Amino acid sequence: AVRISLKKGLSIRDQMRAAGVLDDFLKHIKYDPVKKYQPSQG
Amino acid sequence: SVVREPIANHLDSSYFGEISIGEPPQKFLVLFDTGSANLWVPSTDCKSPACFNHAKFQPSASATFTPRGQSYNVSYGSGSVTIVLGSDTLRIQSITVREQELGLSQEEPTQPFYFAAFDGILGMAFPSLAVGGTATALAGMLEQNQLPEPVFSFYFSRQPTYDYGGELILGGVDPQLFQGDITWAPVTQKLYWQVALEEVAIGQSVTGWCGQGCQAIVDTGTFLLTVPQEYIESILEALGAQETSYGYAVDCSDTQSMPQLTFGIGGARLALPPAAYVLNSNGYCTLAIEATYLPSQDGQPLWILGNVFLKEYYTVFDMANNRVGFALS
């Protein structure tokens, strides 16, 4: 088997917060983690 | 076709590893994501800011690249990434997949990807989820006999550092990385690595929320533990959390005495201690929990077991028997 070491970077959320753009970004999307799983739409 | 995959879902993801594509190999850092099924990386054609600070694939520099031409719009909720399909040699250490289909982003307007520590995504969900019906990297590995066993497993460190957040093992299981037996649960819907959640308990009391059944998606591309919105208030109350602009805040000094959360999966009870679900950021403690608003496709409450859960449980994805295994890591 092949072992891939995973790095753990700062999350995008932390990076955007540090850049001061997170709140504004999240205001503009209706954030729901489940949207990721919506079936493909044709 | 368009797959709704909100960029926000990757807002918290930050575990990534190295792959290479093409001949000579061009290297990329990718998120290994069991919650999606496409392999895609930025390309030199992409002029969006999000591509500026990421590695970009140069098709003309690869002797083995074949353009496929089709273009797809992979929607990320707040924006969309336009990818053009092609195929080339994919390498992950000693694994080589020839003519692996992949997406090359042409335009990546979504702001968060500008901040991502990774360049692209290697999806590890089922082929039926892949935009454009492209063959997944895992299917390519199986077809080209690149894996000794048709399984892969994830270990996420409880004390991650930049250089070591955990391990992905392609083609096997490492007994060094877990203790006790593996509890297996069958996949209930072959799109995602989705299993039945039989019950949820807070401390000693069983909540009864899954009396009519619940579903849980095991997703390495989601950081938090996500809870159906109808239960979030009850959980916050049971855990003594307050909603703030930074999330669900708790008193750090209470962490030790907070109840464990227990998930009934595959006939076993998988406990999540407060040390696992409370994030302490410079003395400010929040719950590593967030709400979901949409049910699973069969209408049952849908939970997402993200990295927060996967740090406690070494997880095995069995592609031959379509089942997920959990063992205390």
C-alpha cells in the first residue's frame, strides 16, 4: 500500500478571516454544508 | 452538468497531499476529498486571481496529455469553476494511472480558492457523482491494478501540525494507526460514502432523533461535525453553548465536564469526547459543530462526519464491499 503524508495548512476560513474578507463573503452565500451533496443537475 | 458543491464546504478543509500529473511530472497539492468525485487542478489557461498563487498544469509541457475538449461548469455555490476535461498520467508516489481523466480549471472566480493551501481536489466518492461521468482516480487505480487491496484509509492526527496532519493509505490498512476492532457499516447510497446512523446520545441519554433513521456522510473534505438544523438548538442547550459571530462558544474551563456525544453506527457506539468536538483557539472555545439545512435525498436527517470525527476514528473505505469501517484511532 502507498502512504501519503497529509499536511495540515491553515483553513481557508482562517486565511480569509486574517485577510478581513470572511464576513463579507459569508454574507453573500447561503451557507449549508449539505449543498455539496446536491445531485448533479443536468 | 452542474454539480452544486459550495466552495464554503472547503472553507475549513485543510488536509492535503502531493500528486503529480503529466510527463515530465508536474506537482500539485490536492485535497483528498471523499465528498466529491472529480480530479481537477488549475491550468495555465486560468487567468483568475485564485490561480495566480497556485501551481498550474501546462498541457503543452506534458508529452502524455490528451485534450478531451468537453467543458463543464462545476458550481461551487457562491461561484463556479469552469473545467475542461483532458487526460494524462497521474502519479501518487509509486502509483501510476495512465490516461486518467481530469479537469483543468479555465476560470476560478471563487474568492476562497485564492486562500486555499491546496491547488486542486482529488475526489474519492463514487463514479456516479463525477461531473461529466469522468472516471475517478480510484477507478483508474483499480482498473490498472495499482492497489494491492481495493481499500483506502485515512488517519487524522489529534495534534496536527503543518507538516503532519495525518495519512492517507491507498490500498491498505495500517494496524499501527488504530486500536481495537474495526466496526463496519454498509454504504446506503453509492454516491457518497454514506452510512446509516442508528442513534445519537448526549452523555448517557439517547436522544431518539434517529428513531425513524438518520444518514451520515463520511467526508474528509468537510472539517466540522454537521448536525441537522432541527437538533442544533437541543445540542447547544445540552452543551451549554452560546451562538456568537465566531460560532457556538463554550467556556473553556467547562470542557472537561461536558458530555460525550455518541453515534450508533454499524451496531457499535462511537463516542466523541469533548476534547474532540471543542476547538480551543488561543483560549477562545467553540464547538466544532455546524448546522445543515437540507435532508438526505431519502428525506432522513443528514449528518456529516468531518475531520473532527475522523480524528477520533481511523476510517477505512472498502471499495469492493461498499462499506465504511471505523476504529478508535
